[in-house]
Amino acid sequence: MKNNNQDSEQLLLLFQALSDPIRLDVFRCLLQKGEQRVTNGTYDISKSTMSHHIKLLKEAGLVDVRKEGTAHIYSPNKEVVAKYPGFFDIFQNK
């Protein structure tokens, strides 16, 4: 039962993170296009707001980040995507 509770908690975090239109769009773009920089200019929001959205996606385990100089490059977390393939497939349709 403990494993089931952990899965439920992880799914709750995923759903909460994807419940915002901007976070959903950012994650969908990462799934479709792969690794890339994410900028606030695309969404007409402040840098701090974009940082908040990225933070929530990272905390939910949806995205990985690596630094390239001063830039942050984001990609979908392949382990999480592989764990729930049927769910994430709906986001990859173009």
C-alpha cells in the first residue's frame, strides 16, 4: 500500500504542476521539442513569475535542468515520462 500512496502523491504533484496553462504549455513544448531554454518573453510574464513556474515543474519532477554558461537548459524528466507513458503521450501529439 505504501507504494500506491507514493504513486498517488507523485501524481497529485504532477497534476498540480500541470494545472496552470503556462506550465502546461512549457512542459508540452519540452516534450515536443526536447531540451531548450525557457524564457519569460514567450508568455509575456515577468522573470520572477517564469522562475516560479519552472520551480513548480522541477519540484513535481517534470523537468530537469542543466547549466550551460549562464543559461539554464530544460528538458522533460525522462524517468517520470517513462513511468506514465499513456498519460504523457497525450501531450506529445502535435
